[in-house]
Amino acid sequence: MKTIKDSVHDHIRIDGVARDLLDTPAVQRLRRIRQLGTVSLVYPSANHTRFEHSLGVYHLACEALADLGVDGRQAEHVHAAALLHDVGHGPFSHNLEALTYRRTGRYHDDVHGLLVDGDVGDVLRDHDLDPGRVADLVAGKGRFGQLVSGELDVDRMDYLVRDAHHTGVPYGTIDHGRLVRELAFVDDELVLAEGNVQAAESLLVARALMNPTVYSHSVARISKAMLRRAAERLLDAPKTSVDADTLQRMDDHDLIATLRSSEATSEFSRRLDQRALYKRAVWAEIDDVPGGIIEAEHEAVREFEREIAADADVDPECVILDVPGRPSMTESTTRVMVNGDVRRLGQQSPLVEALRAAQYSQWRLGVYSPPELRDRIGRTAVDVLGLDIEGTLVSEVRDGLDTTLDQFVD
């Protein structure tokens, strides 16, 4: 057995298959992938890694299984899946996942290929575990897959608390101990036991508050968009030696070094290194954006960028159009026991509709550009995109740009 001191869960004991998986290259690689990608450009202490998070998910999975009375080989399969659930992540976590998915057809939880071969597969087989079954659990399949990836998964319980701890933002604080203890299976569905509607609501509220404050903070969104653009240029560069499969297996340091050394990406790399980020030329609410733009595929978005650049007479690389997907609230489908019945939280809690309305009010389309070009690009983008707003909203951005709190309000 190995005991590791953790900043969130205190002491984590690791034994069995997890102990042997811990030192495999696939798991150790997670030390070099930041949990929150570029969010450290907003919150400087947000430098925790997928490795720490994976330990936390394993720890909570162990507690949940113990409370559910699950042991033996079934528990070991879940232990392995909990520790390995993030090994498919590319550099900077989710930031580049849409890009690599378009070229490989794989998301980070499609880990069958990674678990069958190499050291990880050998360790699993040495413990008489099926790598395919572990991979299915990572993807959320089956009865116990819900515990690893689902509305009530231990992944969510760890990252909310961990991200809040490392950013210093208190909104992600939840009673994860109670949530883990109150899990139960009803007809093979993972639910929260009777009397836990408020505990389920806490997950909902925490995620709803952390999203605009941390995950979708405007500076985080701008830096993510710039990183995606740089990675796309890297993959499209003539004579590049990097394809999407190679990019997916890099860690943060590999990608940073590659972006710095490539002529096609060196300017974006310099800006990210020095925090000389693009600024908001447009920041538009969802009701002001035509539905066709919100639903646009990637190539259509790139075509809008090219049209804006042409009409504004600027280099196309000076325009980044950032269109989030429509707001969603997975946590509202959480199942809770109420008066002996299994109910969806969205049916039971009046908070759901209020938080859903808040999500819509917080949604923003962004157009980003170098600071000196944002007025011209902003006005042009409003016309090209047919946005129903007066001006470009640049004045909203300009307030406070020159203050010492720039990293928090820009």
C-alpha cells in the first residue's frame, strides 16, 4: 500500500491494481497536463494537474464502493477506471479536444486503444482485469460506469472541490463526503438516497457558479481560443511532422515547445507566453445572435472569420470567432429518491429553471482581435454576423483595461 498526501482529501491510500498503475508512463504523463489549461492566466494558482485529480477520483470511487458494499474484482475494475479515466486527455485538457476529435474521431474517454496495449494493459492483465471492461467503465457504460462518468460521478465531485481550492474561488465547495455516502442503486440506476435533494442541488449550483467565474471566464476563453488557433495552424502547416494523433499524446510541455519552434505558430506562442492576449471586439448575448451562427459547424465559423477579416482589411489571423454551444445542464438529470420514487432533479427542484435562465443570460459570443484592431474588427463583425446590437460592445471591455486588476476583469 502507498499513502499520498493530497491537498483536498488529505491522505489517499492506494493499493492493489491502482498501486501498480500509478507508475506507468500513461498515468505519470498526467503530471504534465494542467487540469484547467489556460485558466492559470486568470487565477495564477490554478496549476494543479490531471494526475492530482485522478488520485482524487480514485479516492472517492473507493469510498463510494465501500459504502455500496462492492468489493472483489468488480471493485478493482472500477478502481482502475477511476485512476485511468483521464489518460486519454491531450495537452491542456479539454482545450484542444474539439480540434483533435474532428481529425481522429476520438474524445478523451475513448481509451480502448490506450488500455489494451503497453504497460497499462500488462498491469491490468497481471491483476486478472479486462482492459476492455475498464475502458467501458471510463466511457460511462454499464451499472458502475455511472459512478465514473455520469450525472452523479465522482469525477465531478472531485474537480469542483479541487478547482475551487486551487483557484481560491469558493463557489465549487460541495459536501462531497455526503454525496458519496448517499449514493445507491435503484434498478441499476445510480441515485441519491432519500432526503438528499439539497445535496443534489449543491452540485447544480456549484457547477453553475464555477462556469462563468472560472471555466468560461472571458480571459480563459480568449486564451483557449488562441491556443486552439495555434494548434490548428500547427497541424495545417506545410511539412509539419505533427498530426492529430501525435498532438493528442503530447503533454503541455511538448506542445508549448513545439508551438515556440514552429514558424507558423511562433507569434501565437509568444502572445500566450507573455500574456499579450487578444481582446474582446464583440461580446454578444445569445438573443442578439442569429441561430444559424450558434449552430454553425467549424468550417462555417472559419468562413465567417475570413469574411470579417476581408471586410475589415486585416490579416485573417487577427480575427477569432468564439461561438459556445447552447447552454446545457447535465446535472439537472441527476436522479434523487423522493417519497420512495426516483425523480429527476429537474422535475423536483425549482432551482433548475432559475439556474437555466442564468446560464442563458451569461452566454456570450466572442470576437477576439489584437487590441489595436478591435474597434475596426468589432464594427465589421457586427455587420457580417448580423448581430442585433448597437455598436460593438467595445466600451464594456475598455472599462478597467488599464487597471492593475487587468487579469481578473479583462
